Amino acid sequence: MSKAIFGRPTNSVAQGGCHIGVDIITLHKGKIVLFERPDDLWFPWDYLEYGETPDVAAKRVLKQWGKVEPKTMELVEVFSMVPPGEDWKLAFEYVVELKAPAKPGKEIKSVKVIEPAQLPRMVGWLRRSDIKRYLSLVKK
């Protein structure tokens, strides 16, 4: 039986290591907010800083990506997987209602606001089916 025990954190990825991050499904007034980066459309995400809690990381990421704060923020899943030949990925999945419209942060080309029915098949690495499931888990 193997256990997930790691040494002190580093700023580089060690083969066979673990990536711990947050993914944030962003909403504003019932619409989905997407962030265009040079390569594709994404929801805000990032890795946790050493010692940072997931909630604090999510708020930091929202400020970096969209210059915005959460009105409501709900953790809907803790996702864990090891893709074949890759490192362990552990992600805290949040659904957030934004206080105000998002504005492009650093490295963001534009912000797109869409109706839920217009959700593309993939947003970054999140599948439409997963996004819809996360949205269905939010307490009304």
C-alpha cells in the first residue's frame, strides 16, 4: 500500500508528484463567465501556494483572472485523478457567483459571458457534462 507523503514544496514539478489546485466555475446574474487566454476559453484556475487554503486560493485566482470578488462561493467537489503517464491531480472545484462583471486580468485576452445553453463541449480541461453536474450541485 502506498501513501501520499511528500517532502518540502518546490517551485518545480517533480515527476510522480501531486498538483493541488482550484478550478472555479464563474457565474454572473445567471450567465456563465468564460475567460479567453491566448490558447482557448477557460474558467479561472491555479495551483495552491504553499500553506494556502483552497478558499483563499479561489479568491486570489478570481482577482488575478477577472479583477473580481465572489458574491457566493460553494465547494462542489474535490476531484482526484492520475491520468495515464502523468502526475496526481487533486483539484477543489468551486461554483462562484461574482459580485460584479469580470474584467480581463493579466494574461486574459477577453471575458465572454454566455447563456448556459451556449456552453462549449470543453472549457479548458473541463467537459460540458462535468460543468453541468457542478452547476446542479449548487444549493439554491
